Amino acid sequence: MNWNFVNYNCEERVGFITLNRPEKRNALNAQFVTELKEAFTHAEKDTDCKVIVLKAKGDAFCAGADLAYLQELQSNSYDENLADSTHLMELFQQIYTLSKVVIAQVQGHAIAGGCGLASVCDLAIATTESKFGYSEVKIGFIPAIVSVFLIKQIGVAKSKELLLIGKIVSAEEAQSFGLINKVSTKEKLESSVMDIAQSLVKTASADSLALTKQLINGVSDKSISEGFEWAAEMNAKSRESNDCKKGIAAFLNKEKLNW
């Protein structure tokens, strides 16, 4: 399935959402964001898709916001700019709360909103050549939306270093910061991503993946005591699922599971 700036296909239960605006370094404008939201909605509903991979065409993964588009918005009213900002926020929130695991396959630079797009995914794997960072302060802008999940992800001190200085870091540094999970060579990037995706497809229950993602997101928003209560509720909920019943029965009967 294809849009103007986004492609979607599913192979071996892995849904691939591809950023396809390479001539603009996959920079985001309103139409691009709309198409991404539609693609993620389609992938979530696709019964053949169990895991989602977000990748890109061209040399860059995503250069963030299309600055020419942002310049056009400068004549907008506050309410018009708020609507556009909310549009982007909804994309990040959609990925963060999606019931399916999303893996970012980062083949090139991911800067500003592009860095946010990669790091809001559940897992992110990048090439040794990839660069990451939030450069908004250098053009008089602010990394507002990404800050919401970034601070939860890497902590206040590291977030300040990235967001205030506008520091651009290597893939290895991004991994040490906690922005991404793994660094691969360019030649092995696709196979490294597929190894993880297929491991999730073959060895993990779809219900368990969805509930675990919900658990992690829920616990991170709560105090310790509230987190324990939430975890107990999720534990009880998971015991009622068909996948849990199937998994326990298979384990006790020493049967091989095929998820």
C-alpha cells in the first residue's frame, strides 16, 4: 500500500512502514505526518502484521521538520500553529501507545524530529554512520514534543545535554545515551533488524507483547506505589488471556509453541 510519502508492505508477519521522501531527506510536513498516522493505523489493523519496522529510503532516516513548511506556518495564528503541532504530537503518541512493537531501522542521520521519530519507537537499531541529535535551539526553535518521552527515556541530565546544547552524536554515543538499542554495520542493518523482528514473531505472544508495552508505559507514568498497583492489575489481566492459558499449558505439556 502506497501514499505519496509513505509505503507499507507486510512480509513474514513483519509490517514495513517506509519513509519515502528522500529528495527532502524525509523531512516532515503536514501531509507526511498524516500519511504516517494512516500507515500506522493500517499496520495495527493488519492481521498479517505482528511487528512493525519503521525505515526510510535515501541517505537520511529523517531530517526532522521541513523548514520550508515551518516558514510557511509563521504567518499562522496561534490556534492554527497549535493544531499543526497537535497533529505531530498525535503521531508520536500513536507510535508510543501502539499495541504492536515498533522497531526503527535507522540507516542514516536522524536529526531533531527525526531523532524523536526513531527514539519514540520501542526498539531502534542504527548503522555506525548514523548521527542523532536535537538541533532545534540552534535555529531558535524548541524540541517540545520529543521532550515528553525523551526525559522518561534517558533522564533529565542527559536530556539537558542533548536538548540545550543541540549536540549531534554518533550512533555509539546515542546507544550510550539510551536513544537507541544497537549499532550495526550498514551491510548488516537489515538482517539485524529482521533477526529481532522474527524473534518477536516466532517466540512471543502478540497479546503478551501488547500488554507488556502497555505495562511499561503505564508504570513509567506512576509513582512507585501506584506502579505496583498497576502492575498487579496488569498481571491479573494477562492471566485471563487465551495466549497465557495456551502458553502455560504448552509449557507443562512440554509442547512447542507456534505463535
